[in-house]
Amino acid sequence: MTRHEPPPAAPSAAVRAHPPLDLPQRTPTTGRPGHDRLRELDLLRFLAALAVVLYHFTGFDGAGPWPEPSLDVFPALGAVTSHGYLGVDLFFVISGFVILLSAWGRGPGEFGISRLVRLMPAYWVSVLLGAFVYALFKMGHGVPGLVIPNLTMLQGGLDVRNVDAVYWTLWVELHFYVLVAVLAGIGITYRSCLIFMAAWLFGGLYANQADNDLLQVMLLPTWSPYFIGGMALFMIYKFGPTLLLWGYVAVSWLLAMHWGAWRARTAWEEANELVAVAAVTGIFALMSLIALGKLRWIRWRGLTVLGALTYPLYLVHSQLALPLIDALYPGVGRWGTLVITIAASLLLAYAVYRLVERPAAPWLKKHLRASLAPMRTAPSPTPSRLARHEPLGGRSVLASTAATLATTPHLTRPTPSRPEQRTKTKRTPGGGPTGGGSGEAPHPRGGGRHPGGLRNEGRPFLPQFVRPEVVFGLVVALVYANQVLFTVYVPQVHGGDVTFVSRYLPEGWFALADGSAMRAVAERVPWPELLAPSVLRVQAFLELPLVLFAYVTVLRWLDRGLYRRVAGSWIVWAASLSYTFVFCVVEWDLHNPYTTEDIVIRVCAAVVTPAVVRYVARRDGDGPRVSSLPQMLVFAVSVWALGHLVLTVYDTALLYNLAHLGGRLPGALVAVVVLVAARLVAGRLPAGEPGRASATVASALRHALVLFLVPALAVRYGPNVGSPPLAARPGCWCAPPRRPARSGRASPGPGGTGRSCGAGRRSRRCSPAASPATPPSAP
């Protein structure tokens, strides 16, 4: 039998649904406000995950990341942490609680969407991490034959080995989710939950007694008491304690103690039956206190983040530990290695949470709901007698939900049961609901039309991440990653001799990094011949995004509205074509064996990059302009720091001089610190009415940036592609202010300007082009 690891954490936002049709809602005197988060559950989840991490790293008596069993590396600490596997018991009880909470008032479709959005993004990262660790270090089980079925999370049903042994709990959780989805299809009410829990409990016992493999796989008799106990505790939390509900909790607790002692007796030599029984008792006691509201005093906001780290921490800690401990131990000692590994696991978990889970969740939810939209518009058939569940003679939850969704274009939560509670709301400019009011009607999709044909559709998509400076940072990271791959490719395939390409290029290229760490990485990389595209071709695609996103980043810092207008116009396409022409001329002048491929790749980049720039700008919000003297000084410092970083990237990466990074690194770090500090200060400077001098300088900066965008690279390399007459029109089109809107018409432009021309389209409502010398109005 495999080891117990924590299951995935479920969302713990305690959002109360409308009361069921067959039992009154718990009174406010004993319940909580409807939208309070159960931060005590976040704390328990994190502690359970930490217990499992310590169990793996210090209390496991089998093969693990250490050269010997971790219990032998930490014998004293392991005597305690060897029982950390019991954290999974706590996870399953919490899962029963929060999954019923999240499913209450939802149909099976909405419930399934919430589970997919919660589980899959971080899980895919974990599987790919296992594949990466195996490919690079030959550790773990991330072979392609296992990675492919593991990406579905259904490998348990295929009898395929897990890439990471901890995934076995996900298969157990999926069993529970399927059963809850069936319950949601029937209709989740107080009575249906009581029937469901009793049927599951006795069905599991019957399957165990009959020794029926199929029923045991479906009903999980060894784990069902934990889930059923969690469901009963949630109902106590929602409706108040009753003798019947406490009876469910008591029976679940007794059965869980039995199965916990059985696992300790039969599965692990180091386990202790009394400790297992005591742990199960403590788990049910703690969850009972939460259900009764006795731990509501735990209100620290940071617990929400800790709770969010639980699932990615569970997924990545084992795979990350394999190469990390191998590299650190015994060089930094066992305790130093342990601290660094745990800290790195937490940092990676936080990165997965912020950079993968949070950005991916809105996109997945939006498109999954859109996939179910045709079901909502189709007429719903009359429910059969088996589908009807009519407590107290009323309509069934299934029938009423189907009727509601049949007339609703989007998949939403069921509306309140009383008609007088249904109030129409509209979105305020800040995104919050209001009960009414006057003003311009909102856009049908929740947002207004922005200048330059760009549309901010309601709440900006990924507002914290989809910014040009973030995309610029991502491109820089890809450029350096390609340099590392190139540095691996040359020693492995060409014996470290770069003359196979350097003889075609000028002096100052290909100073390769040749440290011991790089050599160690190069020796571990399988199939190095597959890295041949790292020679010039990857950089040929990335150079245009690097330059263009650096430019629009500066434009955004100066004037957010101007940035959005430029990004949505033909100007970016003109700049892309101008830059690509220059790049191709330089490529043709060098004329190496990769020239033809590089030119084709650069043309592809010229098509893709402006579209990405426009996509990013569409999802940006409005913001203030740089107007006052302090803002201009901060802007100048920011531009200097960014320019220094761009030059560093060109010298160390685009010219394949990774060996120069050591000398450039101190200056680059100073530039990064200065840039971060400048942007933080820029966000805190108060906006004010600029004086005449400040307005003139700001206007000159806006005109200069737009006028120089198209011919910038042509001027740098000499070809007269972006001539001043060509640049004059975009400057006249974008930089001056728009004519104020007529009375009674809203002014959607940033900074209080009027309606602007559409992107690349003529419009009768466009203001006439003003002279580039005309200063724009103050923000």
C-alpha cells in the first residue's frame, strides 16, 4: 500500500447559498456572515501540508530524495514526523466540508467547472516539472510514456504509474467529486444530503463485506468516513447542531478510527495504532470546533495565502527535492539542506499560485462556462418522477434550477428562491454592483469602448500580469534560457568549438560561459542535438518582441491612454515592419547558413508581435499621465534603468556572450533595484495639475516617443526606412488631444479626452489632426 499524501485543497470561501426548501437556514446568531472566509480551515490545510512535507523529508522510511531513508538522516526528528502521513486524514475531512460548501446551490456543470479550474493548472505544472526533472537529471518517473496519461489525472483508472507518488490522493478525491456531482444533479438539500451520506456509508460497508472489487473502487469504504464526517460537519456549520447530524459525525469518527488503526497496523512498520487513533480523534475534534464557530477568532489575513499555497506545495515539493537535495547534500549539511529545500518548495508553490493558478482560473472558467452555454438556452424537458425531489410539496431543486438556467444566457448560481430578493444590478466604473443610479448605460459585455478601437470588457483580464513590462521580462527570460541551451548544445555536439557559426559573424560574439555548474548541466541534458534551433533561430524570433515591448513599456509609463491608442493602431504594425526590414537587411548582409531561416522566422515574428502588443493593451486599464516634475524625474530614472537592462541583454544574450554576465551583473542588479524603486514611487506620487513648463515637457515627450517609434531601429542601423514624413502622421494622430465630447456624450478616453479615431479606420467623429507642437491637455 502506498504512502498517504495530502489531497488537493478545495476552495474554502464560505459562500452561503439560499436556504434549502426543506429546512430553515441557521439563524444569524449562531452562523457567520455569508461571505466570510474560513481562515481557520486555511490554517489547518497548511499545517497538514507542512506535516506531509516534513514526513517526506525527515520521517519517511523508504526511498526518497536523500541518499538514504530520511528517517535515518533525521532519527530524532523523524520519530515525530514519521506520523506526518496522517495529514492526509485531515485533508479528507476538510475536503468533505468544503466540497459540499462549494457544491451547495450549484448544478453539476458549475460544480465540475469549479473543480477543474481549481485542480488542473497547478497539476499540469507538477507533471511537467516531473518530466523536466527526469529529462535533465534522470531522477523520478517523468518518462514520456508516463507523462502523457498523467496529464489527464485519470492514470489511476488506467493502472498507470504516477509521475509523482503523491498523485494517488487525487484519484481518491476524484471519486468523491463524481459522487457529489451526482448529488448535485439530483438536487442538494438537507434531506438529500442525509440520504446520500447514509447510502454511501452503508454501501461502502456492504462492498467491504462482500469483497466486491468494483463497489470498493467506486465507494472507497476505507476513506468514505472522512468525507462523510466532513459533510456532516458542514451541515452542522450551516444549519446548526442536531442529534441526527452529530450521529453521522460520531459514526464517521468511529469508522475512521478503525480504518486509521488498520492502516497503521498493516501498512507501515514505524506507525503506531494509538497515535493514529489519537490523530483521527483530534482531527474530528478540531473540525467540530470549526463547525460550531469556536475558532472564528482566527482572522489573520495571511492565512488565506497559506491556504492557497497548500495544493501547489503538495504537488511540487517531492519533485523539486530530488535534484535540490542531490546538489546540496552533504555539502551544506543535513539541516542546511532541509531548510533550503523547504524554503525553495514554498517559493515554488507561491510562484505556481501567483503565476499559474491565479492567471489561469478566470480564463478557464470563462471558456468552460461558454462551453455549457448551449445547454442553458435549450428547452428543458419535464423532469421524470425519478428526477423530482419535492420536499414539503414544493418544486424540486433540480426542476427549479433547470427552469432558471433555461432562461439564463450564462451559467450562474441559482437565483434566490423569493422573487422579491431578485434585484437588477449594474456595474459601477470600479466594478462593484450597485442597486441602481443614473449615468451612461454599460457596455453589453460589461465594459466601455476605449480609444483606438480597444475595448476594456468589464473587469480587465489578468490585470496584474498582462502588462508590457511583464511580457518584456518574460521575453528576457526566454532569451537567457535559449543562451543556456546554446551553451549546452555547443559542448555536447560541437565539442565546445563555436567556429561553426562564429566565422560568419563579426568580432565580439560567442563568449560562452564555461563554469563547472554549466558543464554539469550540459552533461545531464539528454538528446542535445535537439537543441540546434538555439543557434540564432530562437533569437531571431525573440528580438522583435524584446525591442517592441521595451518601447511600449516606456510609452505606458509616460501616458497610459496614449499607449493604448498607439497599441491599437497601425503604428505598431508600421514599427514592426520597419524593424523587421532592418533586421532582415542585417541578416542578409551577414549571410550565414542560417540566413534564410532567420529571415522567415523574423517575418513570422513581425506578424505575431503586433497582435500580442494589441492583445496586451486591450486588457490594460486606464491610468494617469506623467505631468508633474517629480513624475517626470521618476519616469527618466525608470527609462535609464530599463535602457541599461536592454543593453545588458544585448551584450550578454543576443550576442551570445553569456560569459560577460559576471561583469555585467552588478550593474544590472543596480538597474533592477532602481527600476523597481522608481516604479513603486511612481505609483505613489499624487496626481496634480501640471504647470506650463511641465505640460510643455510632457507634451514633447509624448510627441518624441510616437514620432520616433517607427524609424527608431532604422535610424540606429542606418537604412532610411522610417523617414520623418512617415513618422509625422502617427505623431499627429496620437499625440495631440482629442476634441472634447459634445454635451450629453460620454468621454471614454483616458485622462478626460474625447472620442478618438478607431484603430486603422476613418471615422466622421474623429477630431482633425492637430499640429505636433500643440501640447495635449492635462490629465
